Amino acid sequence: MWAVARRPKWIALLLLAIVLAGVFAALGKWQLERSIENGKPLPASTETRKTLDDVTTPEKPVGSSLAGQKVTVSGRFVAGDTTVLTGRSGGGKYQTVGHLVDDATGASLPVVIGWSDQRSAAVAGGDRLVDDASMTIRGRYYPAESPDQDTFEQHEYSAVAPARFVNTWKAFDDRMYGGYVVADRTTADAADLGTIADRAPTREVQFDWLNLFYAVEWVVFAGFAVFLWYRFVKDAWEREQDEAREAAEAAAADPVDDDVEPVDEPVVPVDDARAEPGRR
């Protein structure tokens, strides 16, 4: 079979198969690298504290990359706009949310100040920060929650939902940030409330099985390109073997016997009278 494979026609086809296999292998490598890259955790950029104005603007939605971003914002809490939430994680039966007006933009920002197991204490904690003095809030910035998350009875809320605050806050100029801030210990201590248990967000990493499947698929294609060349060569060799065998069988079915002597034809005598017309 390899005598057939060494013919120029099949050598050229082998080179083409090798080129195709190389291309398929390169695509498989690229898909594998993508699968590995997608499996790496995102960089912890949220742990670098920035001013709120550096990471977002009023009315701008909060993307997943900003969830849990450490921020600093300065502003004044609005009297009478303290909201108490219940049924939340992070500590306490009640959590206090204040209405902060950003000094830089004048936009409204919900701030989760701290927690208490007494509703009256939670309200009083929010009131302690309302003295018309600007204060600096440090904490983490999160996407706004939906009012649909409220599953409690009337006047019992659990979601930090700016869409609801616009209807309950007394002082509001129609400019709202798209998220809210969970304040750290400094703000909670100033309000004489417990600190909300907050930590760096976890980045869930899921292995990219789809890209891994594509990588394996390209490797199979590469192997198939070389196998296809082998199959073509073998088919050509088997065809030649069949033709040679058929020719041999045809020759064996019609032999020539060299041992048979030729048969002499009989000699017919000729009448001398007829042979010589001048004689009687």
C-alpha cells in the first residue's frame, strides 16, 4: 500500500490533509484557551476604593462589574426620609436606610446606614445623622433592588428600591442614582447602630464546557483529515489489487497448450493423365 502512497498524486493530497489538520488543531487550541480564560476569576477591582462620581453617574444602571465596589461619597442626609427595612440579611431585625443628597451632583442616593433589633432604635439612628452637616460615607455600591422583592405586609419593606423611594421621600428633585450604598462601621457607629455585615463580592466561576467541546471537536476534525487521506490511498491500493487478481483469473481461464502437435492434412493423389494433358 505504501508504494501507492509514495506516488506524487497521493503525496500532494497528504500535504493538503496535513495543512487542514494544522488549521483544525490551531482552532482547537484557540477554543481550549478561551475555555481556560473564561474559567479564571475576574480581577478584584471592587476592592480599590473610588469616589462614587468616578464609577457612575445619576440615572445610570449598575452593571454586575460594579456590584460591591468600594466607594466614597459626601453629602447630607434629608430629615424625615429615613426608611426602615426588615427581613434582610446582614444583621438585625431592622435596617435603616437614609436619603443622602450627593454634594457633587445634587442627586439622591439610598444609604443603608446600619441595623437594630428595635424599630424605634433604627429610626432614631437615621435621625442622628440629620444635622444639615455634610458627612463622608464609605461603603460598597450595589445595584438597586426592585419593589417586587417586598413580600411583607403593608408598610413593611425589605428591598432597597429607589423606584419606591421616589414616591415616599419628601425631598426629591427627580435625580437618583441607579444603585445604593451599604455604609461601613464609621457611619454605623455615628448613628449608634450595628454595622451591616458586608464583604467582598464572590465571583462565581463556571468552567466553559461549550468551548471545551469545540476544542475537542476541532481535534477530531484534524485527525479525520489525515484518516481520510489514508482511506483514499487504501481504497486505491485495494482497487489495483482487485484489478490484478481479476486479470490473473482471466488468464488462467483461457490457457495455451504448447505440447499439442499440429495435425497433417491428407494428401490427395493427382491423376497423371489429368496432370499431363499431352498424355493419353
